[in-house]
Amino acid sequence: MHQATPPKSPLGKTIAIAGNIGTGKSSLVEFLTRSYAIKPFYEPNEENPYLPDFYQDMSRWAFHSQVYFLSSKFRMHQQLQRRCGVVVLDRTIYEDAEIFATALHEMRKLTGRDWATYWSFYQVILGAIRPPDLMIYLRCSMRTLRKRIRLRGRRMEQDIRLAYLKRLQHLYEDWLGSYRLSEVLVLETDKLDYINDMVDCLEVMERVEALLPATLKRPGAPTRPGA
């Protein structure tokens, strides 16, 4: 993975949530948003005009769909860099390229020519964005992933094959092993309930706050003298 990035801006902080389909990213974004009254940025899945066609014919529409995601996420990262305060991001541009586009290339859904064009575009983008200040990686078992995908009932996800989820999981673990751009917090989410379980909620908050000291403030908490 390309590691060269511009210097971090002192104006704002970004928390990024990474993980496979169904690991609980959106739920964690909502939890952190409520806990700290910070601004959420969600993955533009529903805005992608190629996505329904992609699920019907991956080979034909993979390049179109992935370039749309890459350009949309690039625009989102640029917006983040201009903001003050703390924001939380549901899935990063790194995952678009290093996980999902790479998986499609391995599955021969992207031709060599399309892959070379896509990867060249991604490398240019890496030099124009700054990394998050904290990367939170969510991990859980295949059994839990499939159960959550089934329960949330998103139509386009119901036919996702187990082999594809396993491929994504292997790519995620390889990517995480080489990621060096920011602090990383790994949360095992099979039994972690940061929606209803107060003990789990407090544990997550304490672990996040430990990696971003003096950055996050819980609503209603007293301001420390001199802060």
C-alpha cells in the first residue's frame, strides 16, 4: 500500500470506520455521532447509479461502479480536510481500492486495462488527501456477517456469496497488517453491543478517547480548566 501522504491539517480530526459488509460500521458511526455530537459522513451507496446494474452484471459494470465510488470518496475526503472539529467516516477510500476493487480484479471482473487505469487514478488521489487521525477496524465471524446481512434485509446484499465475503475478509486482514497511516483500534464485534449495552458503550468510548486524548468531549461533560 502506498504510504506517502500530505501532512495532517491542524484544523480538524477524522475518525474512520473500516470493516467488511455487516460488521456494524453504520451502527458505530451512529453511536459515536450521538456520544460526542460529531458530524457523520456515510458511504454513498444509494447515490451510485451503477450499483443495481453492477449486481446484475459485475463484469460489465465493475469499472464504472468502482470509479464512481473512488471519485465520490475523493470528494468526501476533500470536504473532510476543509472542516474544523471532529468527524466520523463510514468506510474510507483505501477500502474502495485496496479491498473491493482489488477483489473484483482478482475475480477477473476488471480487465487489466481497466485495473491499470483505476489504480493509477487511486495513486494520484493518495497524494492529495490526508489520512484519518484514527482508524477503527471492525472484525467479526462469517456467521455473524451473514446473519446481520440477512436481518437488515437490503435487497442488493441478499445474494452475496459466502466465497465473496471470505475474499473480502482476507483482503481486509492483509490491508490492516500493512496499514501504517494512523492510529488503529480493532474492535471484535461478534458480541459487542454499542447500541444497548452500557458496559460495551463505555468500553468503546474509553478505548476511542485513549487514542484521541483531549479531542473528544461527551455532551454535558464539564470542561477541564485550561482546556
